[in-house]
Amino acid sequence: MKTGFLEKLVAKLDRVDPAVVQSIVDRLLKEKGFFVQVFEALREGVILMGADGRVSFLNAAASRFFGLDVELSIDKKLAELVRGMDWQAMMEQGTVVSRDMEVFYPERRYLHFYLAPILDREVLSGFVMIVNDLTSDRAETQATIESERLGALTLLAAGVAHEIGNPLNSLGIHLQLLDRKIKRMVAGERQPLEEHLATARQEIQRLDSILKQFLQAIRPSTLRREKVQLSELCRDVLKLLEPELSERGIRVVLDLNTDIPLLDLDAVQMQQVFHNVLRNAAQAISTDADGCITVRMASNDFEVQVLISDNGVGISPEQMGTMFEPYRSTKEGGTGLGLLIVRRIIREHGGEMEIESREGSGTRVSLFLPLAVKKARLLPEPDAVIELPP
Ligand SMILES: Nc1ncnc2c1ncn2[C@@H]1O[C@H](COP(=O)(O)OP(=O)(O)O)[C@@H](O)[C@H]1O
Ligand SMILES: [Mg+2]
């Protein structure tokens, strides 16, 4: 319907055939229905308000973002519906206001909105607010920052480790030379020196193995996938940890479902995952406690779940937020790199991990590994498409 047509119609309303008015009203209603459908189909939230700031329309996306019931929201002021922002002040500015905001209900979202006054022949007739959901963009940015941070860290650490490797090597060679010289000495003088030498050699070996492990852990690597039976891999790692576990008197309960399908995994890296998680669990249990670690595996059509629980000290809520940051360790001699590496490896396998914990009673780490190698991440299903009338 052309602009100005309605004004002309209203001016001549008393002279127009009622049947014509009827058909025009019908068309208007149809047009309104069409616009409402368009608004409802939008991914963006749309809220329309009158000049007094009372809501006259909100679409499905807006009601979802803010957890609002459409019927109950009509005629309410925006300030009553969405708290925590000074809507009044923004409306009084008389210009378009563009802002980011965070909402916690019905779920945590980062939203961007702009609020614009609607003018009808220079007179304020209301406001329109358009809202975009930035939650997933933000999560992506966060993930990029994290992986860049990890990348920089890896490079630095690898550099340092490499630099330590050279003097360590030469120390080893000098000890060998020393050993040869000592061998030529008389027995009485030789013995105490040989003891010192043996200790020095042991310590160098220990440093060397720490260094090797460290380099292996942080080396950015491409996955070397092979068919792996996870339950066997887990048993192997537990065998390696056996001395530490029995020293602490920790019981291990295994519920390794035998029908877990073979997975295409990098076995070495996945061993590192189990090693780190199981060791964290063991270290969380104090030696005098009746410690227990449970490993459960289950699978469904699309993924394998590995649940590793301990009844250790647990993790405080504050610690939970920083646990994945490099060098964050609550342990003497801890590197604070374990969880970071675990998560990187799991993610490189297309999986995810989750940690739940209750302070004082224990922690559960869940690893989710997809059954099929994901070539690309699927985009989430688009919202339902509404068929528009022709
Ligand atoms: N199972 C667990 N129980 C309690 N705390 C844990 C557990 N796993 C990890 N943590 C906490 O997370 C921190 C980081 O772990 P990690 O990255 O493996 O480094 P590290 O083991 O060298 O400290 C640990 O210092 C510990 O405080
Ligand atoms: Mg650790």
C-alpha cells in the first residue's frame, strides 16, 4: 500500500463504499501479519516501544534473549522487564544508543543492542531496540586468545627447555671425563668421589627426563591417529602410576565398558591426557585418607565419555576459574600446565572436557571424544524458517 494512500482514504472515508473500506482493512491486516512474520523470523531481537517507553511489540528472539513472556511484557516499561540498565537516560538522549550488555537470565549471554528513537514528522512516537546475540562470537574470540596464549607459552617454554638441554649435555660429558680420571685414582680416595659422582649423574638424568617429558608435553604436534582401545590405554597408564598410587594407599575402581568402540586417536598424546588427569586425582588425595579414584567409560552413537572421579580435596569455585591458566598450580613443584595440555589434546581430537568439583569431597573430570573424526565443526541449526506469504 503506497504511502499517503491511507491519509487520502481517511479524508474521504464518509464517501467511500463500506465494501471498499472492508477490503482495504483486510489488506492492512494481511500486511500487518506479514510484517509480524518477518519480525518473528529475524535472528535479531526486536522490541518496539511507545514514546512513554512501554513495550508494544517484541519478537520471539527478544523474548528468548531476555527470558520474557510476550503477552505479559506488552504495556510494561522496559526498565521493569530488563533490569540493571538506565533505559530512561538512554531514551532521553534522543539519539541512537549502541551498547553491549551481559544478561544472566534465562542463560548467560552477551548481547549487543541499539536503541533508536522513532520520529513521526519530527515528533517522537516511540523507540525501536534491535538486539544481537554475541555469546558465541565472544566464546570464539576467547578460544583464539587462549590458543594464542598457549602458543606463545609453548614457544617460550620450548626455547628455555632447549637452552637447558645444551649445558645439561655438556655436564654429562664432563661427568664422564671425571669418571675416567677417578677410575685411575687409588681405591681409598676413589670411593667417596665415586659416590658424589653417582649422585650428580642421577640428578642430571632426572633433569634430562623432566626436560624430555616437558618438551614432549608442549610440543605443538599433529595428531598421529591410530585405532586405539581406550580401556587398554587407561590400564597402561594406571600401571605406570601404580607405585605412586599404592604409596598413597589409593584404591582404583575401573568400570571400563568393554564394548567401547576403537577410536582414531593419537595414542601417545591420549596417554598424556590420562596420565595428567589421573595424577591430578591422585595428588588431590591426602596420604592418610581412604582415597579412591574411579574411572568409568561409556559410549553412545556419537561419542565416548570417560569419567575420572576422585574423593580428594576438591576445587574451590575461585580456583575453578583460573585452573586452566598456565602456571596456576596449588602444588609445590607443580607446573600448572597439565590441564592446559589435557584440554588442548582433547580439543585437537574434536572432543571436550568438563570438570565438576565440590570442595572437600572430590572432583570429576569428564572427557568426551567423538566417535567419528570431525572434518569441520557443524554450525548450529538455523532457527526455524517461516514461510512468508507471496
Ligand atoms: N582432581 C583434582 N582435584 C583437585 N584439584 C585439582 C584436580 N585436578 C586439578 N586440580 C587443580 O588444578 C591445578 C592445575 O592442575 P594442572 O594444570 O594439572 O597443574 P599441576 O598439576 O602441575 O598443579 C592444580 O594445581 C590443582 O589445584
Ligand atoms: Mg597436574
